Amino acid sequence: MSAFLSGQVALVTGAAAGIGRAIALAFAREGRKVVVSDVDTAGGEGTVAQIRAAGGEARFIRCDVTRDAEVRALVEGCKEAYGRLDYAVNNAGIEIEKGKLADGTESEFDAIMAVNVKGVWLCMKHEIALMLAQGGGAIVNISSVAGLGAAPKMSIYAASKHAVIGLTRSAAVEYGKKNVRINAVCPAVIDTDMFRRAAETDPRKAQIALSVHPVGRIGKVEEVAAAVLYLCSDAAAFTTGVALPVDGGQTAF
Ligand code: NAD
């Protein structure tokens, strides 16, 4: 158990797969109680089963992050289950674009913004309220390198991830004196289903993805989880409002 994680309870949204599952497993390995949340019940229960099989403590609460009532119930569920919420990782996100900006559709725009922006805002709103009531906490939002610069053929996604950083920075300033730290992590291409789906749709995208990282490979989910746990830890007690690239050097250009 890490001395640097003084809190006991972590919530991870979008934790049925990919980066979210890796973050949930990492918290559990550090001995934290984990609330695993997702719209995918089977995947979420799978994450809980993996945590329990390794001797950890977790439970699944289904939540669509685009629905205020469901997010409110999720945060209340954390309190009911484990009494508090020390760490919240707002990771649920989607990308469904297939072309350039002028090829995008209204329904793509609405769907991406609903999950990636409204979802993160709703989660922060309810998590912060609980953290203020209990005296503090740490939140990490999963943005992207697409939140720091251009993302060709992913313009709506890029706008949504820039918005996540705007929410992160503003809230970090608003709640800095209240012992609630709020940071973002900006991964480059990470080996998950999201990347594999994009690679199937556009094989050239996959090829380009391999070439844009100065370290010469795409990232691993565990490498994103490690950055998230650092930002939650007491080692990052003086760090709030940052957007930390985990990008194999991509944004160094
Ligand atoms: P993924 O598709 O493997 O997992 C995303 C999870 O979010 C899924 O389990 C899905 O069911 C869940 N989800 C989708 N909509 C939801 C909703 N409305 N409510 C609750 N849960 C919902 O994706 P991933 O690659 O693990 O991505 C996780 C996060 O990391 C996303 O925010 C993504 O934008 C970001 N990201 C991913 C990469 C990458 O290369 N994979 C790079 C940068 C940022």
C-alpha cells in the first residue's frame, strides 16, 4: 500500500475497458476501494471480478455520464458503499468521427460533446460537492493530446478534449483553497479498443499514429494509470490545474 495515497476510496468512470480498467486495477493494487462505473455492465463487472480475484475491494455502479440523475446517484452510491470519495477519475469518453470537419454530422457533434464534455462536467459537479463536504479530494480528468493541439479528422473530439482542460483549469482555481485538486492527463495514442477501432476504420491513421511518437511506439494503458495515480497522490499535493501529457514526446515538437 502506497504511503503517498492517503485517501481510501477511488471512483473511475468508463472503467469497463481500456485506460479506465487499467486505472481501476492500479488503485486496487495500491489497496484502495474502487467504485468501477460504466454503461457497459458486463465489462464493468469484469473489472470488478479482476480486482476481487487479486484480493482487492471493488463494486460496480452502472452510470451513463451524460445523465445528471445517474451521475448524482453514482456519487451518492460511492458514499453509501464506502463512506466517502477521495479520488475521482473522469475517464469515460468516445470518438466516432470518420472524416474532416466539413464531413461531420450534427449527431456526431452532439454525441461526442455529451459524453466527453457534459459527462466530465456532471461528474466534476457532483464529485466536488461531496469532496467539499468531507474536506477534500483529488480529481483527474482524462483529456488527450487532442486537447492540446490539432487532431486531423478528429476535430469535434479535439474540441471536446480542449473543453475538458478548460473545465479542469477553471475548477482547479475555484477550489484550490478548499483542498480539492483537479488535474488532467493528456494521453497520445494508447493501445486500447478505441485505437483499434480507429485503426480498422482508417488504417493510415494507425500507421501515422506509430510514427508520431518520438519514443517510437504507442503507449500502454498502465503508463496512463501511473500518471493518474501520481496526480492523485500526496506527492502531487502542490500540483493542480495542470494538463499532463503522457505522450511519448509527441507534444515536444
Ligand atoms: P475505450 O473505448 O476502450 O473505453 C471507454 C469506456 O467508456 C468504455 O468502457 C465505454 O463503455 C465507456 N463509456 C462510453 N460512453 C459512456 C457513457 N456515456 N457513460 C459511461 N461510460 C461510457 O476507450 P479508451 O481508449 O480506454 O479511452 C478512455 C479515455 O481516454 C477516453 O476519455 C479517451 O478519449 C481518452 N483517450 C484515449 C486515447 C487512446 O489512444 N486510446 C488517447 C487519448 C485519450
